[in-house]
Amino acid sequence: MAVKIRLMRMGAKDQPFYRIVAAHSESPRDGRFLEIIGYYDVKKDPPEIKFDVVKLKKWLDNGAIPTKIVKDLMKKAKVKEKLKELESR
């Protein structure tokens, strides 16, 4: 069973807030997950994106596949640079 890094919708009606989670690919969008990796707050200006780089690296090393939207969020948050910095330590 594959593990994906994807968004999980939280918040009230018309006030979305997303958690970035590692979950089995077959589990529902808002269902069970393995670990919370970060969050994405759409309502703030500019939108706030936070990743726990250590947890993200652990899941990527174990073969987790980020969805297209999470890949785009990783680019916006400049996660690649943070991962390289983490590896150089």
C-alpha cells in the first residue's frame, strides 16, 4: 500500500484550513492519516504554508509520494533549500 503526502481539509464552512499529512493512498481525504507534516492556511494574506522539514524528509526517504498540490506548496515554501540545509548538517 502506497503512502502519499496530501492535504486534509479542516475548518468550518467557508473557512478552509488544510493539514499536510502522510496517509495511505486508499484512505479517504479527511480520514485516517499516519502523521501530520505541516499546514496550509488559505484565508491569511498571503497564504501561510508551514512544513516540519524533519518529518517531511523522513517520509520522502521512506518512499512517500507527494501529490501535485503538495509539490506546488513545497516549491512555494522553498522546502528543497531547507532539505539541503538539513542534509549538510
